[in-house]
Amino acid sequence: MDGLDINIIPLYRQDGRDRSNLPGVHIAEPPRGAARGRKSDRLVVFISFLRPVSVPREQVTRVSLAVEKAYFEKPGTVTSAVREVVEELNETFLSRNVRQPDSSKHIIAALSLLVIREGNLILAQSGPSHGILIQHNELEYLHDAQAAGRGLGLSRIPAVRFYQSPLQSGTLLVVTPKVPSSWNEGTFAGVSGQPVGSFQRKLLSDAGDELQAILLHARAGKGKLNLAQTAPTEGEAHSQAAARPIPQETPAHRPAHPPAEVGPAPQRPVPDSPVKPAPMTRPPTQPIKPSPKRTPRQSRDWRADLFRIGRQAAEQVSAVLVKLQEFLARVLPTEEISNLPTSVMVFTAVAVPLVVVSLAAVVYLRLGRTQQYEHYLGQAVAAVETAQSAKDWDDQRAAWVEAVSNLDIAERYSVTDDTQTLREKSQSALDQIDGIIRMEFRPAIAGSLPASTKIRRMVATGRDIFMLDVSDGTVLRAWLTGTGYEVDPDFRCGPGKYGPIIVGKIVDIAPLPRTNQDSPPLVALDVNGTLLYCQPEQSPLAVQLSVPDSNWGEPTAITVESERLYVLDPLTNAVWMYIGEEDQFRDVPRLFFITEVPNLNGAIDIAVNRDDLYILYSDGHIVTCNYSRLQEAPTHCSDPAEYVDNRPGKQSGRVLEDARFFQVFHTQPPEPSLYFLDPIARSIFQFSLRLNLVQQYRPQVDLPEGLATAFAVSPTRSVFLALENKIYIGFLP
């Protein structure tokens, strides 16, 4: 970057008004003590949060500072450092989204990172991000929707797309999460050599009512990185911004320690990919809009090639028509030729070239798709060969994953016996390494639940499914019929007045052992510590639990085991134990813990097996406690307990590196086990009561997109999986 000043100019328009101080834009120079490989890097961070969630400006600033700090602490190549930063940030947002029951409040972010190093620009995009590069009046569109992914906070492994280009004096780059529909090539025509302020005003004036973007401008200078300040003019809502770049020295590096719900969380580094950033690609000469999925091999202007083929075909068709007319003159009387209607001659002259051009287009695109298919299939075959020859489990797994990834791309162009055979082989190898058993899931309920339904808990008996809908705090029931499960429209279990007791929103449900046909199969707990016994074809029975000495804080989970009711209340740092008789819990509760009390901040679910209590936390770790009535051997806890993972290439520890658990469920003999739900992978993990991993169960065929929000295992080994309002059923082998 020697001899070039880099100015970063924010472009911000909201509700038709030009604004200053675009959130999420941050620049940084390498601090003292920067990691190896970072000391010559200049960094530009541009993060935007997709609506409808509104993130406070100060939290956006904290995220930007956290990204800066994390980047300059990562050694190695630019691509490896950026990938680790993106993965850590994604993990933070994803963990928050998993804990947030309302999907409308999930955080989804688009991140663009610009790294300037030794006269080169590297652009990394994760999530919706578009780049428009202008050098010497040449326009290049930088966007790949498939490679950049849907945004941070939605999947376990975030997608990142890299572009690289040399920087020159006069280079312009526009980066935005959303390209205004009113921008076109006229917006960018002839901007090279013009004052950057004019181009800035043109971008704003053509943007319509909304714009969030940054403009990078390189010019001769002393190698400084500046963040310009913009200020809107006073006046009408659609007035032009008359901002001028005001050099602002890059702020000194300072540590950033954002709160857990905003800043990056520690995560095991992912090895750097050997793939270098892809070169900048040239767009078709059309209005600037998100382009269809492309790969680097499709970077040519195929429209220009197509019309070139069309012109050549038209010339050849004209020559053929001349020959055809000469031929007709020989075989038909002259008057027959002259009597052909003019419309027929015109139609022939127009239609034949169009048909030829269309055929040329089909041939061209088909050849292009064939080449892409063959390329990615070849990459998949090479990855399979690497996997079969690798001796290290991590190398094997990485190669099988690469094979599946290349097959995914190849099958966008063509699904063949070769791709399906190779996919089955690759997926089978991966499943064997990861201990996965594939289950066939199908829709469980005839019809569908309302779109507003948000299932967060389920209880399955031999013939019923009970589902907690947190959107209104009620419990739904579906019962087994000859054609599957059907929703019971008359079942009542939720907020309301039951005799003198008012029941609020239900927060959790638990199955009850049925001693006879008249005993209720289900108990529910509301936000105020009230129990509601629910039974088909009968009115619920409400019972107010005895209030603990410390009063209720915020009870969140319950379970019933051996005529005892356990209530998790993280706010008061307690697990209360009610000893009952015939499922009636009327006595004063006991605190499960006596002297050794674990910190329940972040606890989200509980399960009990006899005297053993399992407490699941939002980060996936678990605490186990053994209840004791003996003073000489009081209740004690393992905090945290260790998951035992004997899969090849995996390690035991406080969490599993490839899973994040959201719910835990204990099944009774003859095969007592602990089942955990991983909402991101839509996977169910089976552990022994000593936390030894037994198996992992996943759908055989991909289910619709979205997090798994609840699960249940019935006494008959049926497995139910909820994706918000969609319920699926499978059967354990």
C-alpha cells in the first residue's frame, strides 16, 4: 500500500434521508504485538444486521471492535485468520439464536472484511454482500450468493467468499449488503478520473430511499488508511448529501471485550484452506443486480459470446436463404415464388435466425453446464481418492467433506448415477467416522399446524403427542389414528382460570406415569409455579405448588422421576424437589443441593435418573449431581461433567466439538439412556447414563431449512422431531 492513501467513505440513506455515522463501519491499523502475518495488514470492517431485528448502535460498535481484536490476534495467512474470525462471530450469533425461542428475534448478520496488504486488496464476504470494483472504467461485480451463504447466525459452518485484486491510484470499490434496484451501469459509467465526491453523490441520488454501503477510494499519498465522515444537508427528505471525505487517523488499537451475547466466543481454530482467494470476475454488461450462482470458471461475459454466435448464425442463415431461393426458383414456377405472401417471407427471415440463436444459446449453456459438472465431479473423485489414502482421521474426514461439497455443486448442473454412487459412498464413510445412523423421518401429523405455532417441548406416550406452543403458552395434543396423528381440537391445556386458580403461560411439560386409565398422562408448569394436570376429554386440574422459602424467580424446566417433581429455577440458582404421592406434589419443596451448589446461570434443561440429576447449559456442557441423604456423604456435583467421545479423531471433554445441545431427555428401562437434541444439525445424540456417546441419529433425507426446536422419544421407540410448526416421526432401530 506504499504510496497510496485509502479513504473509506460511508454511504447511508434511511427512509429517504441521507444520514451520517453508518453503524458497523470500522477501520484498524495493526497494533503493537500483532500476531505473525498481521503486522502489515490494514483492516476495514463492515457489518450489517438484517431486519427485522434492530441491534443497538453501541453493540454494533462492540462487535466491530471485537472483530478487529480477533483478526490481529490470529497468525498465519489472511484467509485462515479471516475464516477463524468469521467462525467465532458466527458461533456467538448462533448460540444466541438457539437460546432465543422466537425466530423473528434471531440475529442474522452480513460481514464484509477488506484487508489491504502490500498494494493488494482482499475482500472477504460472508452473508449477503455485494462488491462493485471500478478500475480504468472497467466494472467488475463481486458476488456469489451460494459461496457467501445466507448470513452469520444461521448455520454451524459459515460460508466465506474471497476476492483479490491489486490496488492502483483511482481504484474505487463499493461494498453493500443490498444493491439498490435503481442502480445500473449508468450509475457507474465514466466515474474514473472524476472527483470522488461527484461519484459519492451519484450513488446516493440513484439509491432510492434506502442504502447502506461503503466506498473505498485509493489515491496517491503516504500510505494512510482514513475513515471519512459524512454529514447530510439540511432540507427535504431526498436532498443530496454534500459530504466531503475528511481524513481521520486510524484509531489506536485497543482491546475489545464485548459481552458474551455480542462479541466472538472462543472456538477451536479451523485449519486454513489451501485455496487462494479467487480472482475478481467480470459481470455481464447489464444493470447491477445480484447475479445468478457463478463459479470462477464462469467469469466470461457469456451474453457477449452468445450474441456473437447469434450474429454468425444469422449471417450463415442469410447465405442459406439465398441458396434456398435459388433452389426454389429451379423447382417451382416463378409465379409461385412471387405469389408467396410477404408475411411468410418476413416471418421466415425473422424466425429462422431467432431459432438458430436460441439453439445456439441452448448448446452454449449446455456445454457450459457439462464442463462445470465434469470439473466438480472430477474434484469429488480426487477428494475420495485422498480420503481413501489418508492415514489420519482428521485428514480422512476433511477429504470426505470436500467430496460431498463438490458433489453438491456438481449436482446443480446434473444429477447422474456417478454423483449418486459417489455421494452414497462419501456420506456412508462420513457417517461411520461420526457415528451417525440415518433414520427415515416423515410428517407425523395429518395436515399442518398453524404457521404461527412454535413448538419448544414435546412429550410422547404410546398413542399421544403433547406439544408446547410457546407463541401463546398452550399445549396441543395429537393422537394416533389409522392414518397417522391428528390434532385434537377439543384438548385444553393452557392459560386460563380453573376454579379459584389462574394459570399463566405454560413454560414446560413432563410425562406422568399412568397408574390407571383415569390418571392424567401430562403435567405442565406455568410461569408462576402453578401445576396443571392435563388429560384428554377432561378439564385440566390446576394446583398451586408450595412456594419455596426464597420465592419463585423464573422457573423454566420440570421433570418427574420416582414420584418426585423437580423444578429448575436458574434465577434463584435452585433446583427444587417436591416429594409426592400418587403424582400429587403438595409438600414444601426441598433444595436439591445442600453444601455444594453449582452456578445455574445459563442452565436450560434438566433430567433425572433415580438420585442422579443432569443439568444442561446453553453452551452445551452438563453438570451431574448425585443426591444423598447421608451427612457423612453429602450431595456432590461434577461441574462440568465430561462427555466420553470414542469416535475416531474426536476427543472427550466438557462439550462435543461438533454439537451444541439444546434439550435433554431421560428414557426408562429396558434401555435407560440420555438423549440430547442438537438443533443446528437436526441431530439426536444418545448417551449412556455415564455420558458415554452411543450413537447419533440424523434424518436420512434433508428436512426443510430451520432449527430443530423440540424432540421426544416414546416408550415404543418412536422419535418425534419438531421444526417450529412441522412435526416429523421416525423409529429407532
